[in-house]
Amino acid sequence: MLFVSREATTAIRLVEALPTGSRVIVLGGDGSVNQLLPSLLAGGHTLGLVAVGSGNDTARALGVDRMKWHLALEHALQAAPQKIDLGEVSYTNARGFTQTKLFISSFCAGFDAATVQQAQSLPAWLGGMPRYTLATLVMLATLDSFDLRISVDGQAIHAGPVLLASALNSATYGGGMQIAPSAAIDDGALDLMMAERMGLLRVLSLLPRMLVGRHLGEPGVIHQCFGDLLIKAQQPVPMAVDGEYLGEAIEAKVSIKPALLPVLRAQSSPH
């Protein structure tokens, strides 16, 4: 059965109406998949993906980002399901209202989440890493830091200004930026990537390294695997998941949900 939807709410209703345990193949990108996650899980469905989005970090993690559409579709129809981890974030805004979101690829707080918001305002024809890189350069004009208290698995690891704090389930975000090269969607853990407050020249010198995953070990860059993460902000901080802007929040609790979603991966998908 082929369904065409012009909006997420229609797609969600279509998935919710499918028989339990269906094979759902999404022609879309990171945002499309993210909005369908609750319905996929509720129906016990298996996710396949044909990458036609702007960032395609979910497709990249599944190993199907470079497949032509007809090959990706054939693969999704024939491949055996494998279960992957998901991340979950519960975030609270300044008025005390709390929401919960699942994610496959990434959760961002700080500069990179603000960059996501900026990227969404750029022309639709500009996709992938160029879109995110241009948004990053625009945001550098107002380089902000955020006063955060961060705990990992119950242990406080930071209190003070940071540029960004991201939780990665996949190796890339921002259309292929290798922010967490060792992250994998089936390892039962998330990867915290944190950059402490730094000046413009320092950020500009790090940016080329971040694009290709060579920033680990640099001064001011912290990488740590975790199961549970708690972020508390002195002032509201921008947040995003899977390339979709969530808004500003003062607290976020992030946790790993291991082996939760059946997916159709390519054999060449990275581990």
C-alpha cells in the first residue's frame, strides 16, 4: 500500500491505522521519522527508510543514505529487521510545562540547537551539511554560551558556561557532521559531546575538525558515554532533536532506550 501525506498529522494517522507489526517504509528525512516514532512503537512496526530529506543523519546511521531510491526501497522490502536503540528526552520550559520526545539520531542543547532553528529558515534547496554549515556561520555572529549544570549517570561533571551539550545516538548530525565518530545506534549507550565556552577564533579553528570527526581530545571538548543525562540551565536554553527545533527549556533529562525499535539496516551501516 502506498500513502502520500502532505503533513505529519496525516502520516501519523495512517501509521496508527496499520495492522500491528507492519513494515513501514518512510520516504522522508530525519524530521519525518522522528514524528512517527511514537506511532511506530505503539503499533509494533518495523521502520524502513528511503532518504529524501535534507540532513539524512538517520538514513546515514542505517546505512541507506547513499542508496538510489529504488534500491533503498527494494532493500527495505526484503531486509531482515534488527533492533536499534532510541534516545528519550523529557524537557521542561520556564513555565514548568514538561514534554517528552524520542529521537534516533541526536539531542542538542545550546549553540547547535540554535543553529538548527537558523537552518530551518534557509532556502529549501540548500540541504545536507552545506545547509547546517551556513547556519553555523550565521550563528557565529552572535556566539552565545549557556550556564549549565550537567550530570551523567548521577555524577555531576560540569557547572558553568558551555557552548553546546549534545547527546548522540548516531555518529553524525547536521547533515553528516561527524560530531561523535564512535557513537552507534545499537551499543546500548548515548554519547555526550560538550564544548566549553570559547571565543570565535577558537570555534573557527575547531569547526573544520568537527566536520570530519577530528575534534575529540581537543582542549575544551568533552566526550563521554552515558545511560542517563541531566541538564539544568540558569536561563532558558534552545534545544532540538533529530534536526527539529523544540524551543527553549530550563531542564532536560535524557536517557537511552536500548533495542527498542526494529529497523531495516544496510549491511554497510556503521558501528
